Amino acid sequence: MASPPPSSLLTALLLLFSTASLITPSQSQSATCTRQSFTNNKRYTFCNDLPSLNSFLHWDFNSAQSTLSLAFTATPPNPDGWVSWALNPTATGMAGSQALVAFKQPGGAMAVKTYNITSYAPLKESKVWFDVKDSSAEASSGGAVTLFATVVLPEKGRTVLNHVWQVGGSVAGGVPAKHEFQPANLNAKGSLDLLKGHSSTSTDGDSKLKKRNIHGVLNVVSWGIMFPTGIVTARYLRVFPSADPAWFYLHVSCQVSAYAIGVAGWGTGLKLGSESKSITYSVHRNIGITLFVFATLQVFALLLRPKKDHKYRVYWNVYHHGVGYSVAVLGIINVFKGLEILQPDPKWKRAYIIVIASLGGIALLLEAFTWVVVLKRKKAGKSANSYEGYNNGHTRQEP
């Protein structure tokens, strides 16, 4: 039998691998409902593979008694982490959710506690929207944790609910620590139909993540890079007479552009804050407000700039330089605060560190060069004055 031509063989192989990829589950969904079994041999009517965090949910719902019996399974990032499943009766996200959280206690036993999630502040155990009849948790040898609970819903007849699920990497002092803010974490929410047995995903997480990324990029570029660059331009180019007035226009252009971009970033931050009223990053927010105020004062101060020979020019210079350096320092600090909140891929933080370190290194080199130039000019000026004073028969220097 003749062998198939190479093109036919390639087509056959591609078809084979395509078929295999459809049959073989992907790594992100290696844990599925059909493979799950529990040590208590509990059986549930419904089961859904949840679309993020490699997790899934089993449940039974008794509409007459308004009771929901569930088993939620997920794998925390670390063995000492936590898993959580929650209902949100008022919104679609984490804020306002009524959570069941399972984690390992110091003695090694698994515990399930309830939390009313109102912010990213340290959690405090509290009562929640629903009554918990019984709850427990178990950890498998592979690291997965299953949270079991039977809850009584307070609103009879309500069969479609917003649910949220999450995993975290650590527990500090018996309190679950903050989870990561990767896309999988932000998209861990959806709508659960208790009677029909399916869970639909929410795209709100993608939209909010996009806004957060835009907010971060705008502020890194403006407060974190352009403002310090504008300061370096003004401080070191003005030393050279040939650069006057070019240095001034470069400085103004850079700072005004940075201000415009920074205001846009500040506005996106206000929008994000208004959409998550119960979640507040106080330090990051307060520094952002201070930056906006200081930068606005700098822009308006440009309109009140006295002439070089004016008697108040020295006071204006002190004010302008002090506020300008404050904006640069606070801007860099707030960029790192924002990176801690957003938690992007580590390469982005490293990239910013390299950029700002390079700018700082350039500034140090220019600082040393500038002092050499200034000292040489002063020395040359003194020599000229000395020549005019003493070599013409005078006993002291005269104007």
C-alpha cells in the first residue's frame, strides 16, 4: 500500500491532535464534577465547573424549606491558605458578599467561619445574611479543600443568586489574609440558578480589571516618570547658557503633559472608587488627592511667576521647588502603593524600578557634573575679580 503524500499525512496528524484536544480536558479544568467524590459519600443533584480558580460547586436546593446544601471545592495557592464561597444578596462582586471561609487551624483541624465582607481590611468573624445549619471542611492529599455547608436562605422563592468564590494563600492569626488580584481572582463571580442547576459567569471583572490597568498605566507614566523627568530637565539643562530658554519650554511641556495625563489617571481612580464604595485604599487615595492638589497649585503658580529680578522671585522659587520635589517623591511612592494593590506580573514592577533607578542614576551623574561646572565658574569669576582689584594698585576688591 502506497504511503500517503506528506500534505495528506500532515492533515491527518492535525486532525488527530485537534480531536484529542477536544476529548482531553485542559489543565485548567482538570478537576471536574464527574471526577469528584467525597469521603462522606454525599450525593448532590447539581454540579458546575466554575470558570475560574480551577474550582467547582455541588448543591441541592429544597425550595419548600429554602435550604441550600452545598460542597465547594478549590485549591488554595499554599497548603496553609484558604478557600471561600459566598452569596451576595445586593451586588455582583465581593463587596457585600456573605462568605463561608474554610482554612486550617494551628492544630491542623479544618475550620469554617462566616464573614460579612465589606472591605479589604482585616476580616472579623460575623453573622451573615443566611443561617448556617451545619458546616465542615476537608483537605485532600493533592491540596484541594472542600467546604461543606447547609444554609437557610432568608428570602423564600428567590432561586437565582449572585455567588462569589475565592482562594487565598495565607492565614495570619486565625484570619484569612488578602487574596491576589489576578484576572482569575477578579473573575471569580457569577449568577447561580438553584433550580435549573447552572451558573453563568459575569464579565464585570474584565471591565473593572481593564479600568484598573488604565488607571495604573496613566499614573505610572505621569506621576511616576514624566514629573521626575521634567524636574531633571529643569535642574540640569539650565546650567548651560546655550540651553536658555529651551530648557524652560521643555520643562513646562513635560510637566503640563504629565499633569494632563495624571488628571486622567486620577479621574479613573475616582470612578473605580465610586464603583466600589465599601473598598477603600486610604493611603493610596490620600496620596493621590495630595498629588492632584500640589500639581494643580504648580500649574497655577506658573501664571503668577515673577520676573527674575523681582524681589519676590526668591520666595516663588522656594515654593516652586519645594512643591515640585514633593510631587516627584509622593508620585513615586504612590506608584509602588498602586502596584501593591493591583499586583500585576512581577516583570512590570521590575521594569518600573529599572526606569526610575536609571533616571536617578542619570540625575546623580548630572548633579556631579553640574557642581564641577558651577565651581569652575565661581573660581574663574574670583580670579577675574582678583586681577581687576589688586594688579591695578588697589588694596581691596572694588566693584
